[in-house]
Amino acid sequence: MNKRRICAIVICSAIMGIFASGQQTRKEEAKPIIIKVGHVNHDHQLALYAALDNAGALGKKTGIEVKPIKDRELYDLFDSGRRIAEVEVVKVGGGSKMPTSLAQNVIDIGFGAAVASLAAVDNGMPIRIISPLHSKGNMLAVRSDIPASNWMEFASYVKQRTKPIRIGYKEPIAVAKMAIESAFKDEGISFSGDMFRKDIKVHMINVKGGEKLNSSLASGLIDGYAGNNPFPAIGLEQGMLKIVCSLDNLSGGKQKDMPCCCIAASQKALEEKKEAIICLMVLFIQGTELVNTDLDSAVKSACRWLGTSEKVERTSIPTSCYSMTESKEWHASMAKWIETMNELKEIKGKLKGMKEPDVAGIAYDFSLLHNAEKRLAK
């Protein structure tokens, strides 16, 4: 092989290498970020389901939309036609599992309990509450034969019993559990998780999951439970229970409008994935508005994502209040939660003894929510 031919081969190889390298660089530059969104799989988080189901129509107003790659699991996120992220939707457990998943960077954004998120921050986890989401929707449900149709009748019945009543809850850090324990405390009703104690009126039993509340009641493990819809609505449809009251109305109104679910994010995601989070927040705000203005559409999304019946969701959804607005009322309600958590000794770390304005500076970051609101206002 002559020298001229060797030189030509070397030059061609170099050019092809540079071309391939340039192509690879462009591919890497074009590759969108991946943002993982966790949810607990019940209708308190309906804003997520409504936003994803109706993103095409919602995007006509803002240019922000998602397109499914794999329904209810993987989506492309677009802003004005520009693909900016792949969105993975992941089911995570309730209670502390959602904030723990955030802290471990398993997910970037999480839909879940406000009290669990506060407890996680209190424990030093690097997460923040980034938006209000939901309030109300937590119920006291009992066996149909228990002679009580409201809270006062139930409290009187429990006080007169000669042995403890067994009340279930889904997770140790759960809104419904804390709400009813606070109400028991105010009512002078003793309670404990120690099943060997006979000197109390209520045995509190962890059934380890919202989906186990109704089966635990049906099997006789518990006599009733404090839990969030749609589980009580499902039990009602199956004829296995009756609903005594909404937990929102207990303690002389002290718990009225108490926040239940929120949207939280990891500190890492807030620093590295701001643009994508803001775009998703725009969609979630629109999803919330849709839930509040179109019950038929909300019911359809809930049934599609959760596998519940239309009857269940038409019973369940109206018991909830859906809002992503940061307001004085929301902060005042969170202040009551913080007070209750301190009373129940559920806050014992970095937030212990703090008032809500001080907690807000550590546990909340609403900057991306406000950016999303500005985007919508345009």
C-alpha cells in the first residue's frame, strides 16, 4: 500500500471520528432530563391524574404539555414544542415513604402527606414542601353495628365500653391518625398502641397501608378506622361500614380545613431541575382547576388511574378540597398542624418548638410555584 493511500485512509478515519463525535455530542445535548414524580395512588392527588389526562387541551393555553410514551408511567414534557424532560410517574407508599423516597433521590417530586413531609424535614431530610395541594377528605369509619352516627355519639359509646375499641390507621405519620388522636386527647379519651394495656379506651392499630383498612375491618382485626377517602367510600359501597364523621370537623373546629396532602421535592431536584418542575407545576395548577370545575372529568380520571368505581369517586371527591394556592388561611392551618404535632410529640428534631413562620423558612420553598403562577397569568 503506497504512502498516498495510507494518508487518505488516515484522513478519512479522522474525519469520520470527528463526525461521529459531533453526532454523539449533539445527541447528549439533545437528551432531556428525567424527572420522577411519585404519588400515593389515591384521589387526594387527583391534580396529577387530571393534569396528565388532559395535558393536550390544557397546553393550548400555555404551550406546556405532556405526551404519553407509556400511559400512566412515562411521558415527554414539552414547552412551546421544545422537549425538555421525560417524566416518570412512580407509585410510592404513603406516610413516610414518599418523603423518604425524595430524600434518597428515588423520586424528584412527591405527592403525599403534609405532616409526613414536615416530619421528614424535622428529621433533617433534604426535602421541601413546594405547594399546597389538598385538605379534608379524612373520615372516621366503623362497623355498621356500632351505635354512633356522629362524633359525640361515638365518643360517648367509647367512654361507656368496658374494653378498649380497636381503631386502625394506615401509617404512623398519617394525617387521619394524628387528627383522631388529637380529638381523643381533647375529649379525654385514653389511647395507646400497646395492645396489652387494658386501662385505656382505644387501642390504635397500624394496619400498614391504606388498602388494608377495609380488609382489616372486614376480618375483625379492627372495629373502625381513621382513614382517607376513597377507602371509606369503597367500604361504604361494599356495605361493610358506616361513616361516623369527617375528621375535619373534630376538636371544636380546631382541625377545620387542616391541610392533608402537599407537593414536595428534593433539594437536589430544586437545584438541578427547576425548569421542568415549573412546567409541571403549571400543569398541576391547571389540573386542580379542572378538578374544581368539572366533576365528571375528575371522576373519569380518578377511576382510570385508581380502578375505583364511578359511585365511589362521586362519594369521595366532594369530601375533599383541592387548592394549590399559598394563602394566609393555608399558613394558619399549617400552624395548627405544627401545634398538634408538637402536642403529640411527633416533632422532636430541628423543628421542635418552632412556630409556623420559622418552620416555613426551613420546610417550604414556594418560589417555583410562584413562577408557575406567573407563567399562567401571562
